[in-house]
Amino acid sequence: AQTVTQSQPEMSVQEAETVTLSCTYDTSESDYYLFWYKQPPSRQMILVIRQEAYKQQNATENRFSVNFQKAAKSFSLKISDSQLGDAAMYFCAYRSRGGSEKLVFGKGTKLTVNP
Amino acid sequence: DTAVSQTPKYLVTQMGNDKSIKCEQNLGHDTMYWYKQDSKKFLKIMFSYNNKELIINETVPNRFSPKSPDKAHLNLHINSLELGDSAVYFCASSLTSGGVRETQYFGPGTRLLVL
């Protein structure tokens, strides 16, 4: 079974600075998807970024980018120019391509942005 | 325009009661999911339906029964509620494209408190 590990329960960053959230996963599959979801205090789960395992190029979405290291099974999220609105729980998630396509989540990292 | 909606947003009830949570999506997706987020924020899949057919059924007590009247709706009925059922329940949906289920989009969650 696949597992996702987020080793940082909490992180903090100064406004306008850069922060990197870590995620590692364990799988025997070669084709899959990885995601970062954000959950602000409003509780809504918001997709931040998605990466297909077959793509070597790291995904980027504005201030959010990932460092995908397939061999190391690592998928970190970098937030540049952090804003107060980035404060939230961030969840890393894995999904198989085909078969049981459920999302397997890590335990989350709580990000605090200090003004 | 709400993409994935859930009702109610909050549900407070007594142990032993039966309750239902409703989910509707207007995205034209064909697959819907229920996830449970416990008090430690851990998210785990419960069920998934594709075109009204059950495709994922994790180890969930049979007091939980999902029902999908059509592909835009997935309801969750819980019998004989227990204290441990207190959690936030998220509905999500995705579209199957080229035989692959695409990114899942989440509803706002239903916070269930069992007293």
C-alpha cells in the first residue's frame, strides 16, 4: 500500500520570504500523480498544484512550485514571496493512475506566516 | 457558483441517532468520493462511486451507507451514530478522461459532532 509522509508538523515563514514543505512517499508503482492541497481555517480543501510522475519537468503555479525527485520519492512544495493568505494546513497526496484511484494523504503541515 | 456542495455544513446530534449528509456537484464529473478527516486532521477515503456504481469501499463500519441516485449526487447515511464518528466529512468529485480519473475537487466539508 502507498504511504505519504510529511515530516514537518508545523512550519513558519516571514511574509515575503520563501518556505519549502517536505513530502516523501512510498510506492512500487511507476505511474501516478502527486498533489498538494491547502486547507485554510475555512476548512475548504483547495488544490494547489499537481504533478504527473511521467513528467520530468517540475510543476509550477504562480508562487508555488514543486521539486519532484522520482528516484528519491520526494515531492516538496516551495512557496515564494509568502503571503498572509498562505497560512493553512498543507497536505501532500498520492494517487495511482488507474485501479483504485483514491487519494492517499500525508498528515499535513501547518504553515504560519508571520507579518 | 458552487462546484461541489454539501449539506448540512454543521451537524450536531445525539449518540444512537441516524443522520444523512448530502453532496452534489455541478461540474459534470462522473466519479464522487467521501473522505473523513479526524480530529488530528488526518484525511482518509471512505467510499467512491463512478456513474452510480460503488468502486471504492474502504474498511468502514457498515453503519455507513453511501447512496448515489445519479452521477451528480452522492449521499452518506450513518446509522446508530457513535462518539467516534465525530469528524469532518468531505465530498469530492472528479472526471474520467481517457480512462483516467482526473483531479479531485472537494466540497466545503460537513462537521459532524456526536454528543
